[in-house]
Amino acid sequence: MAEQLTTREENYSQWYNDLVINAGLAENSSVRGCMVIKPYGYTLWENMQHVLDRMFKRTGHVNAYFPLLIPKSYLSREAHHVEGFAKECAVVTHYRLKADPETHGVVVDPEAKLEEELIVRPTSETIIWSTYKNWIHSYRDLPLLINQWANVMRWEMRTRLFLRTAEFLWQEGHTAHQTREEALEETEKMINVYAEFAEKYMAMPVIRGRKTETERFAGAEDTYCIEALMQDGKALQAGTSHFLGQNFAKAFDVQFLNKENKLEYVWATSWGVSTRLIGGLIMTHSDNNGLVLPPKIAPLQVVIIPIYRNDEQLAQVSEVAERIKGALLERDITVKFDNREEYRSGWKFHEYELQGVPVRITVGARDLEQGKVELFRRDTLEKWLVDTDSAVDETVALMDKIQQNMFVKAKAFRDASIHRVDTWEEFQEQIEKGGFLYCHWDGTAETEEKIKELTKATIRCIPFDNPQEEGRCVYSGRPSHQRVLFARAY
Amino acid sequence: MAEQLTTREENYSQWYNDLVINAGLAENSSVRGCMVIKPYGYTLWENMQHVLDRMFKRTGHVNAYFPLLIPKSYLSREAHHVEGFAKECAVVTHYRLKADPETHGVVVDPEAKLEEELIVRPTSETIIWSTYKNWIHSYRDLPLLINQWANVMRWEMRTRLFLRTAEFLWQEGHTAHQTREEALEETEKMINVYAEFAEKYMAMPVIRGRKTETERFAGAEDTYCIEALMQDGKALQAGTSHFLGQNFAKAFDVQFLNKENKLEYVWATSWGVSTRLIGGLIMTHSDNNGLVLPPKIAPLQVVIIPIYRNDEQLAQVSEVAERIKGALLERDITVKFDNREEYRSGWKFHEYELQGVPVRITVGARDLEQGKVELFRRDTLEKWLVDTDSAVDETVALMDKIQQNMFVKAKAFRDASIHRVDTWEEFQEQIEKGGFLYCHWDGTAETEEKIKELTKATIRCIPFDNPQEEGRCVYSGRPSHQRVLFARAY
């Protein structure tokens, strides 16, 4: 129930957690750091998957599936990769349990110890490139444009539902190319796919850019990202696309005969988005009444609620409600007529507001006398009467309006939260208030590290098409050629 | 290439393996027992998933996601379950690696030992019922009709691509009900969904029935199954649906307040099919030329191949091919126009035969002069000319014919392979030839075990609506009331 929500003003992170739990999206499981994604949350993820999967396929990609477990030694093949990923991960050491006569439970069978430990994949570059070695021989085998939908695991110490969990669901694209240029083009293409998905479907404005060397993916030569801004002024990395150069090809010895019949190492990219996006979606749009979901990916787009006093009224109301429901279904809109008698209409209003259903249609006996039903839009909380006959058309049009309005509103907030900052004092002051700080930086990892240490702010990205401009580093005062975006981040 | 296939007659199991590899469905990975599902095989799985998922949703189910890892102690909660599943499984004992200065690789950090080991899920009853405990309080929370698409792991000693792998993909439904009757109804409903899917989409005839106590799912009170027959005369369990009684509710203390306000244990079912189905599909239909795939789930339904001598002919041929392709796409048919110049048409014919593409349309310059193109159906290997203008309609009609013919053919083979056997001598003789042996059995686990020991045959199922008939057990000679189906099985 909406009443149980902590408000954003009271405690933003508690508000977030309450919302995820109370709207029935997910909950913590009894396994440390692993969440259960509940049906309402999973349907949201399925809707996101469908759109993304279509976008991947339209850009020429196919899906495949690679093993969950990775031999430990694979992780050490690429020198940077191992530093990034071989730390906190789940390690499989045995393959059998046996009965324990003492406890009547089971214990690990010490005789069933693996010769080489296996790691639950934190990401799949190593297992995939060890496989690509057998698939790629000549330029005719390239490009290889493969995506995988999978679960992955990183043993995070501090976890938060959707935002940072030990196990999460994601997709990871792994492509192989003949040339550096083609791989770079793919890296850029996919960050653009992510940006389009975030903005057009999630109504979440994002800034596209590249990461600094410090923030790059372990094993990448360049990492492109989309960065979103949450309502509390913190940034969220919403998707990344990596140009891996020939690093993994060299680590796994993947060479191909080029058109000149010479052996060359293959060029690679990888890119991914995860269930983390759901966290970003929630924190971009939701309010103190609950979730606000964009119509294009909402699990339930329209709910119809009846109001009546007696069986005769219920019959009239139901007839209209069912007619509207049928017409909406024909337009491929997900709609529910909630005629459960055990819940009052007031309770239902609250419940669907909490769940962020974009449009509510209330069919009430009294309004029907005037040939009207009530529309309610979740994003602005406005409601008004419309002619029963035009309810379907108005609902369809309203969904588009809501989708657009949510993006415009989020973008206005985001744009107003980008601050050009030129002095260190200003920086320290502004970072406490949140938002992106657009400032000059001297380009060194030392300064980046120092700023992070002092303020918890990191460089989120160097935006694409960033204007070149002479200036002085906001921290060190050394010369700089461009501004970059700092923020505290999730 | 088709030439590399071992024939079924030479070596059936080698034929199967060659086919999986050469048609590009899957391959073994470098991780013992775990396969890589290649794009062509994965697309097949996606097509199967889409149909099944729609069938699940139409029968009122929703999807959710539960943790990959299960605390070791959960497995011991249900006494029978632990015996079945706590044996060969992947055990996570540590959560961190650290750099090894000696080898420059990584070693398991002994300090990062888990207090309680975690098991990679072999099936999810235990983690799901530990979760349902918090979701179910009153009859209003029931029924709970949830499905999960996931990877699972069972440390099999002898593995075969798709048929038996350490890691496999599947769906597992887990439902909770107020009454025994309702749970039994669900168990039956889902085995019927599986049977419908197998027969209508995979064109694979199945026998529905129940398992004997010996062959039951560990923790179930009753297991329903669908059993198919492979071309080598061995049976394959293609799907199971379990009535779990109150076993898991009691093990995890899941009670609900019924309408009379009394606490009762919840009734449960679980049901699943896996990537194993792909193995069954292959062995039901394929031949010595390669895969034969039913049009309804084929990754590629139609391939168009051009034949020409010069650029002028290529232009004419391409125009017709593109027109046909466009018209087929409009009818939602998956079609590829393979105009690659680096491969000869003969090579392409073999390749798509190997891949089991149901219909091939050859657009040749010479045929075009008579206004004709050639159709080829993969199931019967027949080809004939049709008017260019009717090619699309004929192709669409042909796909239905192929789908039906594949089922009819497989069913005729299956029906001819069910043998009524009344003596032990006959049994021993027939079991070597394969097929289902429909015989009397005295109903004891001892006899079942003895027959298995002597012949490797198991009771595949007691068919639903099995006629009651007095007789004598084929092995013990003791009285029996019905016949059951024995077979050697995958």
C-alpha cells in the first residue's frame, strides 16, 4: 500500500527500497546478495528484453549460449581483465555432496575436488574468446555478431536491489571483426542502440561518452557509456560498449587469414546492459505515490476499475468495462479489468498508483449516466471525464503523451542538473547538492583519484562531440583542453 | 557438409553427434560436460521458448526469477529430494580469488571461505518454496502460478550434446494451490500443454502417462510424463509434470489460512522441459542427409537459391527471388535469399539440407524462361517446378503439409514400434530390437529393478487411460492388472 512508502525527502534510499518491495518488483533472497525478481518486476524485464532483442537482431546480431562456469586459469590470460574480475567471484571447487550420518544433512565430498576450480561467470569474454578461436579461421568467418542473455555473478559486498546484486541478469554482446575501424564502428553502433532504447522506451535521457582510462572496462582499449541522472542528483551508468582492440584475440590466440592470405589478430567489442536498468528506471521517474512507468514497457499499461453500488449497476458498469477492455486488447494494449469484489475501489486506486500503471480508467455507474468514464494519468496524477465512446482513442493517444511527457520532464531535470563549475570551492559545494559537474580536468589519473578521494565524485564520461576549449583543471589548475562530467554515482 | 555425416546405419550415436556439430547446433566447451549452444541451435531453442511461453501465459502463468545458488542445507529439508539431487552438483565454497605471485595467475583465497556452501541449482523447488513461505499467507494468495526460464546444473558423468549435459537450459514451473484436487488438475494440465507442444510444433508424437514410484521425481507424490520414441528404438522422456503433494510445503513450513480460517499446508506442482527436447527433435526426424526440422519451429523456414551463368541472368533471377522473399516475409515466414557468390549452388543445396531447412526455392535462369521456379521439400526430398506466380502460395501450403507429414510419419514409426509382449523370452528378444514393450508387470519395484538389471529396460510410463486387463507379469509371472510400457531410454 502506498501509505507504507517512505518519501523521497525523508530518505531517498529507503524510498527506493520500499518502492521495489511494495510494488512487488523484487526482494532479497535468503542467499546473500542475490535477489528474487518477482513476477511484476520480471514482466518489466521481459518487456525490456523484447525491445532490446529486436534492436540487436535488426542490427545483424544473433543469440547464442556459452557455459556458466569458466576455468580459473582463463581469467588470468588477459592481464588487465584478471585484475578487474578475478577478485570477488563465486568459486566452484567440488562437484559432489554426500550424506552426513551425524547431522542427517549433506556435506561436501572431499574426494570430489575439481582439478581446476571453476568460476561462476562475472562476464564471458574469456570463455567466449576461447570458443571463438575454433570458429574463426578466415576473413569469411567475420564479422561474428553474437549476443547472449544470461545470469552473471559478482560477489559484491554491499548490495541493493537491481542496482548492485551478486547475481544479476543481463545481455552481453561479443563481436569479432577484421579491422580496427569496423570494431570501433560496432562499439559506437551499440552504445547508440542503448541510448535509443533508454530514451525512446525507458523515457530516460542519457549522455553518451567515453570513460577515462581509470574507469574503463578491465581489458578494453576504450569504453563508451551512457550515463543517466537520478532524482537525488547521483549518476547511474546505464550501459557500456567496449572496444577491446586485439587484447582478447591475443590472449586466446584468435587469428584469421585476411584477404591477402596473411594471419592477423581479430578485433573485438563487447557490450552489455543488465537488470540494473530497472533501478535506473525507478529512480528516474517514480514519486512518493509509487512507481511511474513509461507506457512502452509497463507490464500493465491500462487498468479498468469499476465503481457501483448494487448488482444492477455492476452489470451496466461491467458491460462498458469489458467493451473498452476488448477494444484496447485489439490494439495490442495490455489491460486488466480489476473487478475483484474483495478489494474496495480506493484500495485499488492506491495499489495501481503504487505499481505505476500509466493509465487508469474508472467506469462508475454515476458517470455512465452521463455517458462518461474517468481517465487518470499516473505521470501527472490528473484525471478527467471523457465520453465513453471516445475512451479507447483517448487512452491510446494518452499513452503516447505520457511516454513523451515523462522523457521531457526527466530531460528538463537532467539538463538543469548539469553545472559548469570552474573553481575547486564551487566543486566541493556543488557536489554536495548533486548533479553533473561539467569542468576542466588535467587528464591525469592522479587528479581523478584525488578528486574521488576528497569528494566521492568520479568522471562519468567525456561526452561525445565534446567542444574543445582551453581552461584550467578545476582541482590542479593545470592546463586542460576540454571539460568532462563529474558526479557521484550509483 | 553432408558428406562428413556418419550414417544412422553405421553408427547411430555418431550420426547424432556429427549432425549436432555439422549443422552448427552446438558443441562441447572446454568446461567438462558443458555445451556451447551455437546461434543456429539457440534460434531453434528461442522458437521453442516463444511457443511454450505463450502457452504458459495463456494458461495463467507468469514468469519470475529465483537465485542461481542454493544454500546446501536447503537440499536436505525434503528427505527424498536430497537423495535425488544433492549428489552430483557444483558446489561453491569460496567467494574470492587472489593473485598468485609464483605463477602470475590466481588462486582461491583461503580466507574467503563461505560459512555455508552454496549449490548451483540442479532444480529450484527448495529455493522457491523457501521464498513462497513469505508470499503465501491466506487462500487469497493462491493459486500461485509461476514459471522460470533458467540454466541449471547436474554434474553428469557421461554427457551428450543436448541429451545430457552438466549445464542445460530449461523452464521450471512451480505452482501452489489450496487443494489436492486443484494441484492434480494443474499437474495434468501442464503435461497436456507439453504433449500439445511436442505434437503440434515439434511434430513429435508422445505417450502421456505416469511414472512408477521408482522413476518418480525425488520429492514428488506422482510424476506425469510424455515419452517419445527415437529412430533407433530408444525412448526419450521429453517432459515431466510433478504432483508434489504437501511435501515441500511441509519441508519449508508453508501454510495458509483457508476460507474457514484454519491453517493448512499448501499443495504443489512443478513441471519442466529443457534443451534436451532439441535432442529428441533431431532423433525423431533427421536423416542421413542431415537435420529435418518442422516448419513451425525451424530457425529458417525457407531458403531461396539462385542459379545463373552471367550477370544478366543474375539480375533476372535476383528480381524474382527478391519478390518472392518479400512476399514470404509479409506472411511472417523466415526466409533467406542466399546469393553469396563465394559458394556454388550445389554446396548450398547440401548445406541447407544438412541444416534441415523445410523448403528450398531454386530460382534458375533456365526455369524462369518457362515462368517456373523449383520447390524442394526437405522431409521427402522431392522437388518439382511451379509457376513463379504461385510460388508463394504453394510454399505456404507446403509448410503445413510438411509439418503434418512429419508428424504422421513419426507417429506411424512410433505406433509400429509398440510391441505387446507376453513372455520373458520374447521380451529379451524384442528389447534388443528396440521400441516400446507393452507388457504386464507385477507392480513391484523389485521386478522393475531386476528387469532393468538384466535388460537395461525401464518402465517409461503407465499410460493414461490404460485399459485394465488381467494377466501375468512378463518377468515374475505374478498376477497383474494392466500392461505398462518398457523401453531402453536416453
